[in-house]
Amino acid sequence: MPSNIVEFLLQPLRSYDKGVREAGAKAMASAVADDPKRTDAVMTVLMNSFEETLVPREVITDQLGNPIEDSHEDEWFFRSGIAQTWAAAAALWPAESVERLFTFLVSTALVKDRDTRSQEAVMVAGAALIDEIAKSSGSCDGVLQVSVVGVIE
């Protein structure tokens, strides 16, 4: 996988169009499948990008204080695209990374996100992870228990 492929594949995830985000998510999942050694790095980039968009951007103003662009718009569509990527790559995340991702989904993505459209995509990603855990091990008790404890603390 080229070194800049992750940054390149983040661009379609920023689209307002759900179909473009879905295609970008599948492309990112394909890139993860092609280079399993970089899955942890890709997961970290996705988590960091998700968290960065949780913080509203400051409004850019002119010298008189008038807004000159709508820079404070919530980037829910980007967070939704990232969640679609987690779902598309659910079977590809290594077992040692699934706990970290699931904990992030529960304690950060669902709790801190203000937009229901993005939250819905996060729930779909969580369900996809649970399905994959259940398929591979027959149980997902450990991941669920760790995630719930992380939220309560």
C-alpha cells in the first residue's frame, strides 16, 4: 500500500453523498485487506480523524467580525464515512485491535457525537464488529464487558 493511500482514501469519506462515502469505505477496507500490517495505523488515523471532527471549528470572519465562510458546519458526514469504513472492514481488524475499536465506538463515538446520522453509522459499525466476533469466536462477552466498563468509569 503506498504510504499516502490512507490520506487519499479519506477524501471520499468526507462527501455529502452517502454512495460516495460507501465506495470510499469499501476502498479503504480493500486497502486494509491488501496490507494487514498497517491495520492498526489505519485504525488510529480513522479514530483521530473522527475525534478531530467532534470539535466544532471556529467561524472564520473578516476584519469586522462578519462570517466569511460556513466553517463551523458539523462534519457529521465525515464521521459517518469513517464509521462506514469500520463496518466495511469489520472482518479485517485484528483481534487485538477490536477491543480498542469497540471501546472507542461506545465511549467516544456514540457518547460525544451530536449528530444522529453519524451515531446511526457508528451503531451499524458496532453491530458489524459484534457479528464478526461472534462468527470467529462464538462469543463477544469480553469485548462488550470491557466497553461497558470503559463508559461507566
